[in-house]
Amino acid sequence: MPRHFLRDDDLSPREQKQVLQLALALADDRFARRPLEGPRTVAVLFDKASTRTRVSFATGIAELGGNPLVLDAGSSQLGRGESIADTTRVLTRQVSAIVWRTFGQGRIEEMARYASVPVVNALTDEFHPCQILADLMTIAQHTGGLAAGDGALEGRSMAYLGDGSNNMAHSYLLGGVTAGMDVRIAAPASHLPATPVVRDAEAIAQQTGGSVTITDDPAHAVEAADAVITDTWVSMGQETESGRGGETFAPFAVTESLMARSGGIFLHCLPAYRGKEVEAAVIDGPSSVVWDEAENRLHAQKALLTWLLEHPDAATAPHAR
Ligand code: CP
Ligand code: NVA
């Protein structure tokens, strides 16, 4: 059975640390590992738009010695209704891993059931776990660093403000507590994280010493937080939904005064909408680490692919079954 990465908690706390330490090492020595030498091909499929994920996987696969095969839904038969099962059966006989950005989480879980090579979630409606690996790496770099030894992220805090019901909020919950962090989500009552995800995060936090706070008070959430984070109020696919503007989310916008309460760094997965979820003075200001964060997608995903290819026999993570 291959190892898949469909949700943040598909890596155990120990495994996540191994991936993050490799990511930090690859940031220092970019061409140190060549697990895709051959070249072996990795398919990178997009059912939704992407800039960072597309560029970082294509670049990273090439830097690992491999051949990136980047396909959009519109240029493959998947986009014309060929089934996930049949598409996967074809890909899995030819490529060494499959990376997919798609809609419902059930779609990528279905792909994993038919794949004999690792399947990686490059964003679904529910989770964006590759982004969180890059974000944890960025927090480690700016707050002491995992390279200094085990546990550098344990006890650190992140406050995410805005749409608590989206893929980023869910992934911060699961990925953050896996790292032993104190994860605070400040969101309006209409857009809270899914209860099963909160329960899973609380269970992981019990093991790692992390914690979960869900609040509607942004000032409380950011108090002394090591990292303050937000995301767009309108995720891909939600463009026509009502109630996704300032009338719902304005109190959760990241402002200079909230950043002053935190004293921490600012992260945003991007693309960002200045004047909506974040003030321009914050994202373009001294506490912002968003360009490091965007670069770290490359290092984190190279580390993840390397780790998955090197650990085919490791116990299969629960969500990939
Ligand atoms: N952060 C992120 O995943 O960006 P893209 O949508 O541009 O890939
Ligand atoms: N929540 C956003 C993240 C984009 C990287 C979306 O799904 O559109």
C-alpha cells in the first residue's frame, strides 16, 4: 500500500516533524535529494485554478529529478466525465505519484482507493494540507525553527480569522495540533469549522499537548499569538454564495491594531484581497512573511513527495483507507 496525503492528520506528529525537518534542509540545500531521478513522472491535476500550487509542484518535481505532468480538467477526459476510478487506474500504471486539486474530499478519497502510487491533496473544498506544511515550516523559521531540535513548534500559537468553515481553517486545526500548537479560530457563528474536524483536532491535541479554541472574538484569538492568519472570504466555487462579504466577515479582518495585540507574524496562503480580509498595511508591512510562505510551498512539497516515496510501507494513515 502506498502512503497518501489526503488530510493534514494523514501524517502522525512524528512523521509531520520528519517532513518539516526535511523541508527546512531542502530550503538550505535545494538539490540535495533526487528521489524522482530517471526521470519518474508525477501527474499534477487541477480541477480548480492555481498559481502557487501549480508552479511549486512543477518546479519541485523537476528539482527532485522528475518529470511534472501538469493537466487541467479541461485538457483531460476527467473533465469530460471519465470516472475517477478509470482515470486513476490508467495513471497509476504509469506515474510515480498523483497530485490533485479538486472539489469534494470524497473525490480524492476515491482516487486513493484505486491508486497504487501516493495521492496528494493539492486542495479540496474541505482541506489544503500542503499549504499547512509550508505554513508550519514558515512559523518554525520565524519563531526559532525546528532545525534547533524537536518540539520547536510545540506550545506555539496560531490565530486564524475569517471563514472558519473553509479548507484553510480545517487544515490549520488538524495540522496545527499535529504540530502541538495552540490553534485558535475566530469566525462568525454562521461560518464555523465542521464539528467532526474540531473533534478530530481535539483528539490529536490530547496526544500532542496542543489545544483548540473556537471563538467569535478576534481580539481574544490574536492575544500574544505567534502567528496571525487569514484567507479569502470567498473560496473557489463559492463566488455566487450570498453572505460572504463584509457584512459577515468585516469584524474578522486582520488590522494593524489586531497585529499589535499579537506581536506575531502574519501569514496568508494567497491570493489575498487587500482591504477585505487583511489591511494592505499588514500584508505589505514588517510582520508579514507571506513571500517566505509562498516559497516554502516548494520546499515543503518536495519534502512531502520525498517522504511519501521513501515510506511506501509505513502504516497507512486513517483517511487514506
Ligand atoms: N495558496 C495556494 O494554494 O495558491 P494557488 O491557488 O495559487 O495554488
Ligand atoms: N480557501 C481558498 C484557498 C485558496 C488557496 C480557496 O479554496 O479558494
